[in-house]
Amino acid sequence: MAAALQPVPAMPLALQNISLKHLGTEIQNTMYNIRGNKQTQGTGHRPPGEDSPLSEEPQREEQPSPADLSAPGEPLPRLSCLQRLRKDPADSLKPTPKSSLTANLIQKAKRQSNTFPLFTEGLTRNRTAQEKVLALEQQVLMLTKELKAQKELVKILHKALEAAQQEKRVSSAYLAAAEDKDRLELVRHKVRQIAELGRRVEALEQERESLVQAASLREQEVQELRQHVQLLMDKNEAKQQVICKLSEKVTQDFMHLPRQPPAPPDAADRDLLSQQEKMEHLKDDMEAYRTQNRFLNSEIHQVTKIWRKVAEKEKALLMKCAYLQAKNCQVESKYLAGLRRLQEAVGVEAGECSELLRQLIQEALQWEASEASADSVVLSPISEYDEYGFLTVPNYEVEDLRLLAKIQVLEVHSHHLLAHEAVEQPLRERWAALGELAPSPEIKQLLRAGVPREHRPRVWKWLVRLRVQHLQGPGRYQELLSRGQACKHPAARQIELDLNRTFPSNKHFTYPASSFPDRLRRVLLAFSWQNPAIGYCQGLNRLAAIALLVLDEEESAFWCLVAIVETIMPADYYSKTLLASQVDQRVLQDLLSEKLPKLMAHLGQRRVDLSFITFNWLLVVFADSLISNILLQVWDAFLYEGTKVVFRYALAIFKYNEEEILRLQDGLEIYQYLRFFTKTICDSRKLMNIAFNDMNPFPKKQLRQLRMAHRERLEAELHELEQLKAKYLETRAARGPAVPEGCTSEDEGEAEP
């Protein structure tokens, strides 16, 4: 009591409503208030005319507190009890007088008697045994409920006591802290605990949401299963109805059968016995077939297991062979490079060493044309021709060039084998998983990475259709062919001359029995009638040939050529003046100066004009420059994105070989290197990364502005040149024909006899 009468110490907001210093006293006061509350609730059952035994209490006790208004059996709020204790600790701890205790006992007995409606005056009256038993059972039930409520109250008080003890320990540590720093650390610890509990609550909430979603999914599955069951039940009911109808029909048929004379009993018995024997034989056959089926199933299962193991082992061996063959190609390329360096170092004077090196190089250059194919990886010596018919090692007259070409092929083959499992196989799977093709960022990235050979015809046809669907018409190609047969086009002679010069290193255009030259002729003639403004321009034969090699259909190759000339490339790109082609050469010079200034400064000091090399690149989209697998990868992106890809790859080619070009100091040597340096590019992935990553940013707006500016300048230069030409012709016409003295003109000579 003395402790409870002390003033409340100053504490933080979280500890203002409770007293942790005298926890035992608070619990005693709480229990006292609970008992008083129960007595107050008990008085509520008294009859209206009965006076309260506690009417002599002060006016303050007659006003019920919020804790007294709680429902019977519920635990009282601790905060209300503690507030009552702080308001009047003396009154709440005042001992109850003896007369008050006696009145409480009498009141409790009356409440117990009023609880049972069968005995309004208790159990003292004489009643039947059945009524007494019923009353006792009701009393036992009420006492059981009260006991259960008391137990729950005790549990709640235990939990409150534990929480209070924990808070007491924390508050004691807080009060015992000597410095504000320690107290602040305790507060921070509490805040961290609260945050941790908050995270746990969030995790539990997320788990609850996931469980709710799972439950909803399960509910949907249950609904679907119910619908399925209902459908099956309906189906079964329909079948039952059909069976019933058929049974009725069979019964009616049996009822209306015409009467036949009875068969002799001996014949009927014989038929029955024969039928039984047949059934027994059929049962034996069925059992034999079942046994045989089980045996065959087990055999099939074992064979399947063995086949899977063999397939896995074969795949592992194929990958191992591919890796070893790649390493072999690398070693062979290093061996050839070493032979070439030794040949350069030895020179002509050392006869024996030079002859030995020459023999080794000739042996290394002997080509193996045998081919052996596997399912997914080609495990064979490098073939003479690639998959599109291009000669892998051209027949250069210079031995060094042939040696470099074979080194190049070995490196390309090695890169392909090593990248097959990591790059090629996932790329094939992604293309195989694509359904209907539609423009999207994913398609753009896949096209930049390259289209596998088995998917390239389908993809190119889709790309061409996107470009020329407004120009295509049914029977248009056949109409152009018939027009070419009826009337000879002026460009037919030039087309015939260029047919034999189309890809001389490709077997499809060099073999006499090949049908590709005739198909190429028809495609070019049809295009000359499709676009009379151009007719034919040198370079179109190579564009159409690439389309024929990939699409393998004349009409598809024709529309691919139309898409390139009329929709992808700028206007006047293949005209007689090649105006747009000249503009793009100047644009490329500006881009090279911006992206590769060191290289351009080096070439400028040696007065190297790159347009002699790059003009053909842009005109035929690298058809004569890059090896076939890199060339077709460039075309995959070019048909989708346009000429921007050509500029990207032109810059990337110079970046790829920048160090080698910078090491050359003579202009003639640089020109000789630039003639074939594109054929030395073997790593397509590296070139693609340079083109689409290292050359960024590469906005279309910049390309458009450069083209407009250079076109205006070039048109002004051409106009000035035309004026000079016209002025010269006028001056020459004004002077008249100038014939030196003593000479006769052609007209005079013809006039003489």
C-alpha cells in the first residue's frame, strides 16, 4: 500500500500508463477490481424491488467504470485497472468491512438461486427428484463454463505478468543506464525488435496471400473437376437412356420373333458344346497374348533404357570430338602461321631450309574434301565448299594468300565448334520455339545474332513480305517473265555478260550442269521490266544470287531484290549516276572520322582513299567481301533494320582490324592489305558485338542529316560540272571544226575519187 501511494515516476510515452516498479501490487489491485466487478455483475440479477447491500457506499462507487461494463467472464482491461489505481489508490486498497462481506455472501446465494428459473427460491423447496437433477445439471454446466472462463483469465494474467516482467527488466536496464548513450542504444534495440516483428508480420502476410491464391487455384480446379464430373454424369445418364431404349427394343424384338420349329436336341447340344470349346480356346489365347504382351513390354522398357544411355553417351562423345577437333584446328592454324613466319625469316639464300619449308607448306595445303555428317555437330575434316556452295579456300595464285586463307578457315571452324554448345544450340532452340513471326524487340535481337540455316528461308520470306506486300500481286512475276520473252530488254546483253562473273568461287554458278545461272537470268530480266528506270546495274546480279542461294525460289528471290532496291536502299542508289551511293561514301567517311579518329588520321597521312574499297561494300551489301556465314548474318539484320546495319558493320570491320592497319606504314602496302583483309575476319560474335555495342550511339536522325547535307553538296558539284561541260561545248561549237593546214578532213577524203 505504501508503494502504491507513491507518485508515478516520469517515464517515456510507452511506459506512462503502467507501473513496472511495483508489479506485484498492481496485480493484486487488478484482482481486487476483478472481484468487485464480478460482485457488481452479480447484483444485476437481483429483483427490482430488492435494495442493494452496498447502497451505503459513496457516490463515486455507484458510477460504474468502463471496466465494470464489460461482459461477464471477459478479462478486465489492465489499463483501466491501473488508471483506477492511480486515481484513488487509497480507496481501491481499502479493506472490505465485515458487514459488506456478509451482504456479498447473501447476494451471491440469491444470484445462484436466481440463475435457475425452475427454483426461484433455491433448492430448499420440496420438488421432484427429476427437477432437482435437472437443476443440478444446469448448475454444473454453469460452473463448468465459469471455470473455463477463470482458466482463460488465469492464462491471460500469466501472459500479462510475463510481458510486465519483460518490460520491467527493460525499464530497469533503461533506468540503470548511466549515460544517455546507453539509454539511446536500448531504445534503438527496441526499435530494431519492432522492425523485425514488422518484417515477420509482412512475411506472414505474404505467406497468407500466397496461401489464399493457392486456395483459390485449388477452388478453381475443384470447380473444373466438378464440371467434368457433371459432364461425365450427364454422359453416363445419356448412355443409360440409350441402353434402356436398346434393351426395350431387343425385348420387343424377342417378343415378336416368328415361331420356328424346334431344332433337334442333339444338334443344339452339339452347337453349345462347340461354342463352349471355342470360348475356352479363346480364353487360353487371350491369356497367352497377355503373357506375351507383358514380356514384350518389359523388353521394350529395357531396350528404351539402353537406347537412352547410348544416346547420352553418343552426345557426350560428339561434344568431346567437337572440342578435340576445334583444338586440332587451332593447333593446325598455329602450325601454318609458324611455317609462314619461318619462310619469311629464312629467305631465299638458305636453299635446304627453304626447300623443306616449301614441302611442308605444300603438304599442309593439300585439301581433304571428304565429308562425314553427324546429327548436330559436323565431326569431319573441313570440306572444300561450305553449306552455301562457296569455296572455303580460294585458289589464289600467291602461295602466302592461300596459306592465310586456310588459316582463316581453320580458325572459323574452331570458333564454330567451340561456340556450338554455348551459343548455337540455345539460339536454335529459341528460333524453334517461335511461332507466328511479328516485329518485336526479341525478333530484332535474334536477327542480329543470326538466323540458323534451317530457319533462314522462312524468316527471309517473312522479312521480304513485310517490305513488298504493297507491291506484290498474284501472277506478277510470271507476267514479267512473259513480257521478257515477247520483247528483248535493252539490259539483256549486260545481264548475259555479268552472269559468268557472278560468284566465280561458288560451285552453284560455275558448274555447267547447274540451274542457278538460268534462274538468275530470269530473275534479273524480270526486275529490268519491273523497274525500267534502273533496268540493270552492276551489282544487282550478286544481290539476286545471294537471295537465290538462301530462298531457292525464283519468285522469292525476285521479290527480295525488289525489296532491297526499291524499299530498303535510298532512291538513285542503283541509277546511272549512282548519286545515293556516292553520298553514302561521304557519310561513311564522316562516321569513320567520328568513331575511329586515330585510324582515319593514320590513313590520311598516307593519302589512302577508302572509297576504292568501301564503295563495293555498300553497293552489294558485302556480297564479295565477307565469308558466307558472317555475310548472311549481316543480311539477317539488314533485311529487318535497313541500311543502318550496313554502316554499323562497315565501321565494325575497320575496328576489328584497326591494330593491323595501324602497324602498316606504306600506302601501297595498306591498299594491298585492304583488298583481302575482310576475309580474315573469323569471329562473327566479336564482329557483331563491335557493330551493335561498341559503335553506339548510332541514331537514325544523325544518318539522315548527314545524307541530306552531303546530297545537297554533291548535287551542287554535279550541277557546276554540268555547267562547265555545257560551256565547253558551246565554246567548241562557236570555234567550228579546226583542221590543221595540209590536212584534210574525213568528209573531204571521202569525196575524192
